[in-house]
Amino acid sequence: MSPATPQTVQNSSTQTPPSKKTTEDLPQGIPTIRVVAMPADTNPEGDIFGGWIVSQMDIAAGTAAASRAYGRCATVAIKNLSFIKPVRVGDEISVYTHIIRTGRTSITIHVQTWKRARDTHALSKVTEGEFVFVALTDEYRPRPLPPLCSEECLHDSCNTTI
């Protein structure tokens, strides 16, 4: 029998602390929609259909755009859309929006979709992109955006970095 090998014991004070979360690890923007992915939303492989996720993102971005424009808006472009991770049936998705730019008639909104599986509280980003909207008249013609409220305004659409 060989003698027991001495074991090194690491002092807890010398252990490195767990890494801190960065802004990339956390949702950015205003929580706009939360919904559970259902079986009717799947593709032939059984994962949630990407088009369903894009439609949820468009609904959320449209809500933010209409709030800022005080009325009707239309999606005119989707830029830099990335699918990062799959979504499965039962996952809860949350869509976050943030107005990043406005023009005379247009609003550009950064949209992120995050998921939480039913059996955990951990969040992970699944999609992100930029949605561009144009404010419209009742006759579906572009119209100028109204001015923002005062600096003291508490509306989500007015308290954004533009």
C-alpha cells in the first residue's frame, strides 16, 4: 500500500469570486410583451417557428412606435435580425424594446427577445434586431413625428435615448 497523497485545501478567501453579469447578459430596453410559446407555433422540426418570434418582435416594436408617434405606424424595414438560440414549446419569451433613433417621420427600435424555460429562472437572449417604422396619417401617408413631451414626462416613449 502506498501512503496517502497529501490533499491541498484551498482557503475560501483565495477563491476568485463568481463573474459579474455584464449588460450583454441582461435584457436591454422596456419589457413590452411576454408570452408562452405553444405547440401551434412550431416548425416541422418541433422548435418554435422563427416567423412567430419575428411577429412577436414586430408587435412589441409596433407598440413602442405607436406610443412615440401617438398613432398609426407601419413597419418599413427589419435590420440586423439575428437568431441566437432556439425556443421550445413552453418557453416563456419576453420582448424588450428601446427607441434608438428618430427621424422626421421614422422611428428605429432595437428589439431583443429573451426566453425563460419553464423549469428555470435563467434568462437567455434568443433574437435581436432593429425595426424601422414610419408614422402614418389616416390616409396611410407618412406624417411628421410629434415633439416629445417635456423633460419631466414619465411616458416610456419619451424617456428614451434618441
